[in-house]
Amino acid sequence: MARKNMGKVKRYRRSFYSGGQQLRRILGAVLALAALFAAGWLIGPAVIDFGTSTWYSLKEGGGESSGTSTGTSQPASEPQAEPEATPEPQPTPEPAINPEDGGWAFVSISGLSSAEQAASTAQSLVAEGVRYAVVPCKDSQGYVYYQSGVATAQTSISATTFDAAAVQALKDAGVTPVAAICAFQDPLAPYADRSLAVRYQDTDYFWLDAAADAGGKPWLNPYSDGAVGYITALIDEVRAMGFEQVWLTGVQFPTTAGRDKANYGDTAGVSMGQRLAQVLEGWQAGGDCWVEYPLSEVLAGSDSQLLGASCAELGVKNLAIRVDEAVTEEQQPLLDAAVTELKAGGVANIALVQGDSFTLL
């Protein structure tokens, strides 16, 4: 079939828009450009700030991640050094006597008659939480409970004594042995050496703390250098045996009954309190000591009839206050005030002792 000739397609350059339409088109473009310009003017600063901050953030992060070290900073590829710890304050060294680090017990020599028995006793004490064991070495009746080598003590040694090896057995078990020694209340030593005793007025008779028919007994004279030397020798002896502390009782003048008849010899003008302070200074200088006094004398302070001074004035470092019964409501505030005053006066440790109980104040 013959192809039909459609003729040539003509292309026209003339716009099909009318004049009004073209004007509206131009005005729309101008308005669009104006709106775009206004929008850029309003949000441009915010966009710039955001971009700037993002740039610096990326830059700083990139510096760390790239391992670049600036100043004292560490490379990110290595762990950061731990800040140097502030040194902790060093604890104050504990005193040789620390009543709070364990319980106290007043033991009988019946459990210390041999090293083996002492070891068994020590294990029982440890199981009960006891750290300090107070062992009777010389009592208020004058008896000495170990084989002493002091000459004056030879007639005072008890028929029942503890084995010297018991001291080491206590220490091996972790128990601190404390030697209990009664000082001037001693009715036996005056008969071994009459020069050590308190005299009755200007005679050679013993002063007694009660009538003879009522069981009155003599006392050692605190002003006597010989009497002080006897107790000092016993203290030195028990320390050499291994006792780490000494528990002193009877560091006082005789009871007040009939004391106006007591003769202490030449006192050289030294008061009762001054004399006891001299004695205690020497005994405490040799090692750790506890000094026991009854509650009544502690509350009496400087007016004590038996001491002639307060415990602080005597220079007591470790004070044990003996009470026969529980402290009453009337006594408690007086005791609290006395404890405060004594600590301010230099007494380092104060304990309340009732029976076998030991309570640090």
C-alpha cells in the first residue's frame, strides 16, 4: 500500500501564553525569590551558629579519636590515668593499754597451777572474748601467790601459788597477763621487817586499823622508803616474769579510824598526796599500770581522807573505780562530773569495776 504523505511538522517558537498570563508568571517568580530571601535572612544566623558549633564539636572529637595529644590530655587509644589518690591520714598509734580491744577477767590461781592447766584456762578465756587476765600476785592480806625471790616476801608466800610458766601460756594464747598487787594494805610484811610499818604514836608498837581484839591489822607505811622498795621489788619481779601490766590496789594511807594515833615518822614536810604521787610516778615509769580506788575516794577528789589529793593530782594514768553495788541515780551525775574532770586533768583511761565486770568510761 502506498504510504500517505503527511507533510512536514512545523515547529513554532512563539509562546502560547497571552500577555496577561506572562505578566502574572513574572510577578510570581519575583515574589518567590523575595520570600526565599526573607526566609534566609531570618533563619540564616541560627543555621550558621548550629553549623559552627557542630564543626568545633566534630573537630575536638576528631582530635581525641585521632590520638592527637594536646597539653596534658592522654591519647584516646590509651586508658586514662587514674587521678592520684589523696593520702589517707595515718592512724594515731594505739596506747599500750587499750581497754576496748578485748574483755577483761579476774582469774583465780587455781587455774594456773601448771603450764598445761594455764594453757587450758587461757583457751577458755579466749573463747569468752577475754584479752586481759588479771592474776593475783599479792593480796590485801599480804599473801604472795608466786615463788618470789624478794627477801621480805619469804614469810608471806602462800601455800598455793601459780606456776611461773603460766604467764607465758597466757601470752601464747593471745591473752595479756596483768599482775594484781596490793601495796600498803599488808598485815604480814610488817612482821618480817618492823621498820616498814606504821607505828602507834611514839612507841615501837604497830598501829592497827581496828582494836586488836576486833581483828585490827598493821599497815605498811607509805612514807617508808623500805616499804616502797618492797612493793617496787615485787613489781619489778612480776614484770621480769612476763607480766605486761600491773593492777595496783591499796596505794593509799590507812583507813581513817584511829588514824590520829598513827605515826609515819619523819615526813620531811611532804603531804600525803605528794608522797603517793612520788610513789606512783616511779611505779608507772617502769611500765603500764592500772590503779584501783573505791568510788567514794574518787568522788571525794582533793578532799580524800585516804589519798590527800585527787587521782589526777596523784598523776594516775589508768584509773579503775571500784564499786561494790550499782551506781545510784544520785551518784551517777557526780561520777560523770568526776570523770570529765579527771580526763581533763590527764587521766588517760578510766574504767568502772564491779565484781568481775570491767566497763570503760
